[in-house]
Amino acid sequence: MATGTAPTGGTLAGLGRFCFRRRRLVLLIWIIGVIAVAFAGFGYGAAPDNDFSGGDSQSARAQQLMEKHFPEEQGDRLTLAVKAEEGIDDPAAKQKIEKVIAELADSPVTGPVTSPYQDKSLVTADRRIARMTIPLSDKEVEKSEVKPLVDTARNASGDGVTLALGGYMAEKAETPPQGPAESVGLLAAAVILFVAFGSLVAMGLPIATALLAIVGGLALMKLVGHLVPAPNFALTFGAMIGLGVGIDYALFIVTRYKDGLEEGDDPESATVKAITTAGHAVLFAGTTVVIALMGLLVMGQRLMTGLAVATSITVLVTMIGALTLLPALLGFTGNRIDSLRLPRRASRRNQSVGAPSQERRTLAERWAGAVQRRPLVAGLLAGGTLLVLAVPTLSMRLSQPDASVQPRDRSSYISHEILSEGFGPGYGAPLVFAAEIDSEGADLAPLVETVRKTEGIAYVTPPRASADGRAVTFLAFPVTGYQDEATADLVHKLRDDVLPGTSGGEQVLVGGPNAGTIDVADEVGSRLPLMIVVVVAMSMVLLIALVRSVTIALQAAVMNLLSIGAAYGVLVAVVQWGWLGPALGFPAAMPVTTWTPMMMFPILFGLSMDYQVFLISRVREEYERTGDTRAAVARGLARTAKVITAAAAIMIAVFTTSLLGPDVSVKQGGLGMAVAVLIDATIVRMIFVPAVMELCGKANWWMPGRRAPKTTSTAPAGAGEATRV
């Protein structure tokens, strides 16, 4: 990277200067633009699309067949589960049950309800447990319309009778909003910034920039949803990621601005220098995250494409905010950036300019020196620790959350428990068999009997023909539940072994929500390696272009893969193995949500590259000034340790607050990303990077076709400012 003072020309310099001088215009454009986009996006944005089906999987084809030939059976349904200790025929219990059935049937959003007193197949042999299927009306039913139905069943429970509503809409209706998670994350970020800067004004700039950009980004995300639909959790993830990167990007620029003022620059020059140095790194960092997110497109799943586009929009808007809105705000702030300081920080005002305090510099350089004296030992310990943490990843299972993993006080979980007790654990995981037939007289009885006799099948319903006589369907209930690995094995066995060996079985499709979840998990498992290769390759190309070193790019790729693998391992241990799960808000051990590892990888790889850029750019500057790799690493670490630590702490705080929310899938993603950032900022940046760079020596800077850089033992003050963060 070039040495010398920060450039006064160039696109970024011109942008920073324009935004500083025309700060009122820039601020006005941002405010009016965000208000307009927010009005359009939040008022007329696209509704979320949570359909994970699609593609050419067997479950997707089965769903298409059912929609074509059995349209009357499509649509959302609720299931009322009843458990009566004295039996449902007890007079008091019967009166209560019939009253609830009548109230549910009278709702404007429900269809006809068949009473268990009319259909014996809806009741267990001992008459203690019953079930009723309640179809919802054809119109789009809102969760606010279903919540009173859930409350009706819940409020009627008591005196030995338990009633509970289950089903997707029941789960959705009783799931509380995300709540104060983002607010808590914002508060934590504010505290960290205040401690880092020691000034309320300096603290407020990154937060104001990030908040305005996030509002615009989320609103724009909803508008783009009309073209590329995204799931409902895209907003939560967009807010979480946007808040983290938005504050981090602004943090780096404000830090560089403060350094410029302390070095004697006037506010405009300090702003231009901050945008041409830290802003350049922010531009690369944001681009890396967006490109990494676009790696989700190779998964070939419509919903993942929507999620990638949606979150990329938020990152792009926050990056643009850091490069345009923040310089304008710095223009208003000027030399008052340190106003409202912490009293204890005032005495440090006269410390050496442009460098960490002697105590902090010595501590960081001593740490780096200790690692560099035993680089092989340090590298092996760091790498070994990451590999050990990554071991649980080998047993990762993917699935979608169902009622069995909901909080124990939820109606949907209570309904699941009642039905599992009365009709078996597989009642909530039915397999839908569907086939098109040539004539109404087609006999599938032998096939149905073969499925009934298959090990792992609890019972099978009689086959039913469609109204047009062109298709037939029946249900099979496994003996194991939705989240059990044995259920997935059963689906594969039926498809691969049982049906192909039965007359007519080749034409039968196995579908249903359970099979759909299994198909998506299988597809993710097969495509995830391709996505990893694409993301790593694209990110390496960008990093080579920035740092002009193939070696450092390879180091970054390997270290990032190890740290993400370790985060995956911790996630599996907590979520799937149940280690500390209840303490962290996971009601029960469960498989990892299908989309979580897909979403985590590109985000974490992009964020890890961010920290790599901020550290290596400073190391590179020191190396080109002195030619001494060991000193360059120690000084680079000392120069960036404080700001990287603050940035990582903000990310960890924001991601960790997702554990306060109700969505177990979002919790998984937040936990995994918080762990990954913690590992990256400690084991990787503080141990692995200095150890590996010490072992590589001058080979760190290898680039095909380039001669070794000219170095000098000393350089004028300000050398390398073009790359300083």
C-alpha cells in the first residue's frame, strides 16, 4: 500500500470533502430520503414469504400434485388437542369441550369442526385424549385473528381438562414480538462506544449514522421484497447485522477522524483523511460482506436468495451512510468531537499523538512479542483449540423448528405433548403419499399394505381418490417425531428401498411438511460446500487486490474457516447437544435450523475479513516503513487492538441480545455469530495471526511478479497514512 500522507484527490477524498462542505444538503437528503422510503416500505412493502418449498425435490412435486388434484385440502389448519383425566365423556368435561368446539366453529376465520363425539377415530381407546382438525377460511388469516382462538382453548382448561390449539398459525399467533432485543443491543453498543471514545458526542455519531441507515435499509428491503421475496426473519437479521456493521464502520471512521484532529489537522482535512483511509477499508469491508452474502445464491433456494438480497441491502445502505452521512455529521461536530468527555479521560488529553498510550502500546506489543518468541507453540495451541471446538460440527443435523421445541408454556407445545401421548410421537410428522393414476380403478392397496408393514411406521390411513379421479393420496405416521433422526432415515428408506420395490411404487411421491424439511436439509448439506468455495474464492480475490499479498489472503481464508468451524461446533454443542441450552433460552435439544449455517457462513466470513483488513493494513504500513515483519506485526497489533476490540465487543453485544427474543432460529444465528466474533477477536487476531505471520516472515508479502518493497529504517511522521485505520 502506498505510503505518504493521505491523498487529497481521488473519488473518496472528493466525496468526503463534498459531504463535509455541503453537510446541510447531505443531511437533508438523507432525512427526506429515509422518511420517503420508510413511508413506502413499511406502508406498502411486500409481505414476508416463509415457504421453503419449491425446486424439484420429491416433496415439492408432491405438494404440486396435491394442489392440483386436492385443492380443497390446501390451506392452514389448526388442531385442537383435548386431554380429560376422567375421560371426555365425563359430564363436566363434555360440557366444557363442547362449549369450546362451538366457540371455535362460530369464529369467522374457521371452517366446520368435526366433534370427537361424532367420529370415534378422533379419540383414543381409553377416551381420555381427543383431537379435532379446524380448517381456517380461504382468505388470508392474520395471527391477530387466531390469537383469540388460542386464548379460548387456554382459558377453558382446568379442573382435570386441558385444551390446547396447535398448528403453524397457532404457533405464530402466540409467539411474542422480538421485543427489546435490538434496543438492548443498541444500549450495549452505546456503552462500549462511550468507554472507547470517552465522549458522548463521539459516541453518538456512529449510533445516529447506523440508526438512520438501518431504517432506510429495512424499508428498502421490504420494497425489494416485491421482486425478491424474503422470509419474515430477514427483518430481524437485517436489523441485527445492520446495527453491528453500521456502528462498526462508523467507529473506524470516527477513530481516524479523532486521530487526525490530534495530529493537528483541521476538521475538513481530518474528515477527508478519515474517508480516504478508514473509509477505504470500510468500502472494501462492506463490499466483502455483500459479495459473501451473494454466495447464498448458489444454494439455488428462492428463500435464501431473498434473504441474501434483503440483508445485502441493509449492509449497503449502512456502508453508504458511513461514507456520506457520517462526514456530514462530522462537519457539524468539528472540533467538538470530544465534548461531554468522561472526567477520567481528561487527564489523558496530552498523551502522545496518533498512538496508543504507553501502557496500552506496551501491553499489546509485549503480548505480540510473547507470541512471536514461540510462534510454533502459539500457532499449534490456537489451531488446536479451534479444531477441538469445531469437532461437534461433524455431528450437525439440520431441521426446521416445530411445536416440540417451543417454550413449555406455549399452547402449541401443550397440544403437541397431548397428541404425542395419545396418538404417538409421529402424529406431528405425517408423511403424505401422493400419486397420479391412469384410471379410477387403480389398485394401490398392495402398496399401502407394504408401507403399513415397513418398520418405523405406526399406522396408515386408507387411500383416497381425488374428485377428478386422476390422483390418490394417503397418510403414514411414523413412530418417531419430527425432530428425530430416525424419521429422516425412514423417509430415505421409503423412497430408496420400499416404494421402488413395490408394484406402482415408482410413481408415488413422499411429501408433507416433514419430508419437505428433510429435502431442504439434504439440499443444504449438498450445496453448502459449493457456497463455501465460492465465498472464499471471491473474498480472497478482493483481499489480494487490497493487500497485494497471496500469502496473507490464504492465511485469512484458512483462519476464517477455522474460526467459523469452531463457531459451528459451539452452536451444535449448545443447541443440538443441549449444553447450557436452557440457560441460553433453548427449551430443548434440537437440530440446528436449516438456514442458520447457510446464513452464518457468508456473514461471518465477510466480518472476519473486515477485521483482517483493519489489522493487516496497519501491519503492511509498518512493514513498508521498516522492512521488519516482527516489529510491523507488534506495532500493527498495538495500533489496532483497541478499535478492533471495541468493534468486536459491539458485534458480540448486538448478536448476543438475540437470545432475548422468542424465535429459536434467530437465537441460533445470533449465538453462533457472537461466538464466531469472540473467537475471531481473541484466538485468531491476538494469537493465530501474529504466530503465523512470524513463521512466514518475508513470505507474508509474496505476490507473483512483484519485487520486494524498498524499505527504510525511519520515515517521516505520517508515513503510511494512506492505509492507516
